[in-house]
Amino acid sequence: MDYALAWKTIAGLLIATLTQIWLLPTALADNRPDSFKSLDSDSADHSCQVVLRNAALRRDPQTGLPLIEIDDTGTSWYTFESTIDVANGPLARGTGVFILYRASDDPSWHSAPGMSIPGAPQGMQRFTFRFSHATLNASDSSVSEPDSNKRLFLIPYLQTTDGRRIFDHNTSLGDSDSVILTSNLDWTLTSDPALCPVAGKGSSTLRFLGNWEIEQRGQPRPGQSLLVEYDLSRLPQCQASSNNGLPAWQTEALIRFLPNGEEFSASVSSMQNGKMIATPARFEIPEGSTDAQVWFRTRGRNCESSWDSNYGRNYEFHFKPDVAPSPAWAGQWRMLQNPGQCASPASPVTLGDETVLTDSDLKNCRVVEAEVLVPGLTTSLETTPEAIQAQLRWSLDGIIQKNQWLTYVGRSGQNYRFRWVIPGEFLRQRAWRKLDYSFQFSTDGLFWLSAGRSTGPHNGVVAPRTIQYISSP
């Protein structure tokens, strides 16, 4: 037996084992406490790309007592562990998976890297973390009290090769929220098992408007979802059909994917509170698809089917297999106004983080505009605004409103400019005091770059801008 070789093998195994232990995520102090405010490219993930599965105080399996680690200064800290899943797609463009954490009495955020382990859902990779430095001081007896005011804030994220950080906001939905561990929950958190069973695929949207125009938002791609929005006024023929006072009709979208010819259908209408309303249909684009044909049908009780099919030719759309670049920057805010209609707003002024509007202001046309930069797309000689999904996120006195699509205005140097028309009449009919808003941009329906206050991102995304309402005397 070659004892020298055997000892080398054993030594190699020991080194590998120790390396695994040393590489098991341990805390790294973040020396930039304002790091959230310096990265305009950070984005919040609501599409199951980065998902916190669990986080807990580590305990001795025999005694159940919390595990403690002592740092170089002799300070003892409670040790925590966490599990995070990341989708394979963005992970391939990432440089590492991390978890940011901060104790409630510590103004600085700290980070810990993850180590890959098996066990993730389809299309995802699982990472485990261990961190102790600057968590909760083990010598502080108040930490173990049932109603301790101590908190541990957590935010998982993926660092990408282009400098972006994609933060998990599937577990905590608010764009400025953190996951919080408390003593009342025994310093433990486990996400809902039904949360993000598979990785999100991304999406694009086709909009069939009531004025018979068609809008494309984002570039459809094989393997992603395709949403179809349809204005029901385009096919009104069967909308008088009823049964016991309730609507007895339906409008559906039909789609054929080429070249293989797969056909699917889904409703673009649904009943809510006794009324039929428009509801987007979702289709999954098969791998290998190059094109799609879309048409619509309305049918009802005692009503013959009616069709919207581009005079029998169907509406055709082409898919691109390449991956779109992501938005890198957004800003250059301004407000325009016009005493008359919004067809040609004028008098642009620089828009601050906070704006005050009165009744008389809301009687006039006021629009808000901002620009977005997408390297390789907005910088190209070809103008393709349909490849960008631009939306308004807004709330009235903290009540979240439905996202709205922004309108493309035109080029501004190497940027595209998008517009939101402030709904003056809608706002004048409601009692409110504060409107929070931000713009968000995406090319794949997965990663959204948020644009808001000029002070920059907070907890992974920028804080929204604000409109304060003051009633006219």
C-alpha cells in the first residue's frame, strides 16, 4: 500500500472538508452603510427569481440551546442560518448570491455569501447561509425575552455580472420591505410552501385596444409567458345575452404557435360582482416557436359567435430567441402642463421628489415624464419602444392602485422617454391627501428597474415620488 499516497488523499479530503466549512456562508461586514442609496440599477423581484425559503436562529440539536460564535474582538454573537432559491436563468448571469442582514440597533447592513446545495424546485438552485457577526449580541439577555424589541432584518439578493442587485420581494411584497425575525416567532421564519413552486419565466403583453390599435409591451420569447389584454368593446355583439339577470356571454382569445401549429384558447373576460369585465389571458410560448397567430371570439346564450380575426387573416406576431438587455438607468424627471387637452402638453419643468397640486391644477392637463436607458436597445439606431415594458406603480394614501402602462413619447439622446397623464378628473372625485408613484421598466417581465426619488434606492429599490393634494379654498 502506498502510505504516502493514502496520507495525501486523506489530507486532501480534510482540506476539502475544512474548505467547505470555511466557505459556509459567514458574515462579511458591509463597509458602505449607504450602499442601498448608491446603486440606481437595483431592482425588486416579484417573479420568483430570488426566494427566501427559511431563516432561523441555529440551535444545538442535542440541547436546543442557541449556537454562539465569538469574533476576533471577543464579542459573542448568535448564529443564524437561511436557505434561498435562485432561478437558473439569472443565476447564469450572476456573480454570487448573498443575504443582507441588520440588527435593529445597528445602522449598518452586513452581508453573507451563499453555498450551493441540492433540493431546489424545478428551474432553480438552492443556497444555504450561515452568519453570526453583528447579528444579535449573545450577552444581551433581552434578546431571549418573549416580547423583546430586538429585530433582525433580512434581504436576500443576487449580484449580477452587470452590477445589478436583484432583491427578493416575493417573500415580503413591499418594494421597501425586509423579512423580519423576532423573539415572538422564536427567531424563525419559513415561507409558505406554495410560494414560488417553480421559477418565474418572464412575460410580455399584447394589448388589443378599443380604438382598434394594437400595442406590444416587451418582446415575446419562447419559454416565456404571453399575456393578452383585450378591450371587450371590440366584440359587443353578444353582450346583451343574460340568464336570470346575469351576463351569459364570454369572449375568448385563441392562439396558434408556429411552426408546430399548437393551438390554445383562454377567456379574456370574467364575471365580477355580477358584471363581465376584461381579464388578461395567459399563454405559455412553446420552446422552438417562431411566430404566433391570435384571434378572438365572442359567444353567448341565444347569440351566434362573432369574430375579431383581422378579416380572417388573424393577427401575427414574431418571436425573438435572443435575450434582451436589461434597463440600466432611469430618471430625468419632468412635468408638463396645458390648460386644454393633453394632446400637446407644454411648459416642461424639472420635477422634484415632492409635488403639491390643488383642485385647479387637477382641472388642467398635467403629465409626468421620465427617461430610461437600455444599452444596446435605446442606444441602437433602430427605434423599438415596444421591446420595453414601462409601467406606473402608484398608491393613494397607502392604498395600492392597479399598475398602468406608460406611453412612449420619443427619443431623448440615447434614452427613451415615457409619459404618465395624471388622472385629474379621477383624483378630483376622491378624498385623498398623498399619492405615491414610481415608474418601472423591464424588457423581459422579470427584472424591473424602478425609478423614483432622486435620493436613490432604499432596501433594493428607490422610494416613490410623492404628490401632495391641497384643496382649493
